[in-house]
Amino acid sequence: MIQTILIYSLVFLSFAIFATIYRLIKGPTAPDRVQALDALGINLLSGVAIFSVLVRSTGFFEVILLIGILSFIGTIAFARYIERGVVIERKQSD
């Protein structure tokens, strides 16, 4: 019973991932794309977590942590680029 629920949740989560990818590509504005990128990271993270429970393995914890960190850094960098036009500001010493 639990395995069936986990498989159904992975199927519905894959639909959510495809809808998020569509919003990431089609998004009318840049902030919509940033929000879609963050949602995609969360959906991928939860998909790996559900898959980890499904196969009864703890080996995916590092992958989950890595996806979370990269999603956070990517969202922050993309938001800074939209706001300021550059990700890393360099000071002119002249």
C-alpha cells in the first residue's frame, strides 16, 4: 500500500516538475522564472526524497543536501543578476 502511494506521488510530482519547467521557459517576467527555478529545486529535492524512501536507502541524503544547496545558491545568484545586472560586484580601485 505504501509503495503504491509513493509511486503515485512520484508520478504527480513529475507532472509538477514538467509544469514548472514550462513556467521556467515560458515565464512572462524574470521574477516568475526565478520563482519557477526555486520551485523546480524543491520539486527535485522532494522527488529524490520520495525515491529514497521507496528504495529504502539512506544513500541519497547527500544528493538531497547537494540539490538543496545548489538550488538556494542558484536562486540567490539569479535574483541578484535580475536586480543589479551582475552576480559578483567588483570594486574599482582606480
